[in-house]
Amino acid sequence: MTEPAAEVQPLVRQKAHSLGAPGRRWLDELPGLLHDLERRWSIGIGAPLPGGSASYVARVRARDGRGAVLKVSLPAPDFTSQVRVLRLAEGRGYARLLAHDLGRRAMLLEALGPSMDRLGLAPRQQMETLCAMLRSAWRVPRAAVLTADPAQEKARALGEMVERLWESLGRPCSERVVTRALTYAEHRAAAFDPGRCVVVHGDPHPGNALRVTAPRAGAEAGFVFVDPDSFLADPAYDLGVVLRDWCAELRGRDRAAARGLIRSYCALLADRTGSDERAIWEWGYLERVSTGLYVLDFGAEERGRPFLDTAELLA
């Protein structure tokens, strides 16, 4: 008997199709996989949850009535590292991992509330909370398999991606924006210091910060992170990701006002974490440009264009 189709968020479906045959196969096999996981973990899968771009996420209920969240990731090499970090974190700064299946790229997480970006909090309040969360998350112990190899350093990889995608996408932003991003990539690569590296989250934006349903140890900020990219880098990298967003707050401003606002956000992040303000600014700009190009590359023009438009303002 054919399994009923699984309801997949539009952005997830779009990204799956961008992966070619592996992504289409994932979509085709998802209903049967969900059925198998229901039996294996003795859960009932409810409605899918909104948000995210790289996985199917739904609330579930176990036989004993307790709630949890099921996540099934698209084909990607980083799923194992996500599981590793969640296990090492043991709930400190991150969602608690209840069960996982590496072969199926599936995990069960503690039940959580809405993401920070859906709560109507002011940008500065969100940033202060993210800083508190990151100070906890950066204490996750380093796994033996994680190494800080200068040849695989994040700024170098992002710079190469910016150059490649700018050309392959037909130069969708100005050369000035790309030149600025590549200059900052060179600065951050040159400043790479393995001794300063921590296990960064890698994508700590408000959509990846979910409210806990009750106060608990390890979640003193009231939120925990999900979906870690988990690699070794300067802590300022994570803060650059935090600075990367806020496109809605920037659009419609003139260049001076936009730069002034982001500079004030950057100063706030540096003050709350003791990180270098210049490093945060440069990581933030590099992330803004690379993210815009990356999202455009898998066809999400509406999501990617604001990053590039605001990068023009800040160049």
C-alpha cells in the first residue's frame, strides 16, 4: 500500500529539488520512513512544524503521552556532527537529544516552544538572549574528530563560495559587494588562531533558538539552540551570523542610517561577549553576502535577495 504524502514545507521541498536525484529520492521515501520511525520509536507523528530549510520537523507523542519533536534531515554530510554536538552538550545551551538514527538522518528532541523569531521580541532583546545562549553553547567540549585545520578554515571556504556563486548566478550583486566580502574573508583567514577556536553553533539565528517549555538547567536564557552546524572557529564567527540578519530593519534606510544601526548591533554583541568588534563586523558582512548567494543558488529568490540588497547598503 502506498504511504500518504508527507507535508513538507515549501522551502524544504525547494532545497530538496536543488539537490537533484538524492533530494527527490528523499521526498519520495519520506512517507515510508516516517511510518518506520513511528513503529521503531513508538511515537505518533502529528502536524509538521513551520520554519527550517533542510529537514522535515513535526511534533510527536510517545505511548506514555509525553511530547517530543521529530527531525528528519535532507541528505547532507553534517547530520552526524549535529548528533555529536547535541550528545556532548547534554542539554547545555542546546535541545536535549532523546534518540537518533544516523542511517535515516532522524532524531528525536525534547518538546520545545516557538522559535525566538516568532515571538515579536525587539531585535536588541533577541541579540542579548542569543549572546547569553552562545556563552553557554561555546562550553560544549571539543570532540576528538574536530580539528582546526587552517586549510579548511571557514572564512577561506566562504570566500571561495562567494567567488564561485557570484559568477555562476550571473553576478546578482555589485562587484563592490563581492570585493568587500572577499577582503573580509582574507582578513578573517589571516587572523585564524586555533587556540581561540571553540565549537561554534554555526548558524545561531533567532529561527534556530527555541523556547523551552519549562525552566531547566542548561537553558537559563529560556531558549536552546537546534540545528547546529558545529565546527571549530573563532567565537566571533557565531556573532557574525547573529549580525547577518535584520534585513527588514535595514531596508528602506539610507546608507548612513543602515550602517549606523548595524554598527550599534555589532557593538552590543561585542560588549555582551567580550569579542572583537571588527571581527564580528567582518564575519557579519561575509555571512550576509555568502548567505544571499547560497539561498539564491537553490532558487529561493525571495529569501536570498534581502541579504544582497542590504549588503549593497553596508558596502
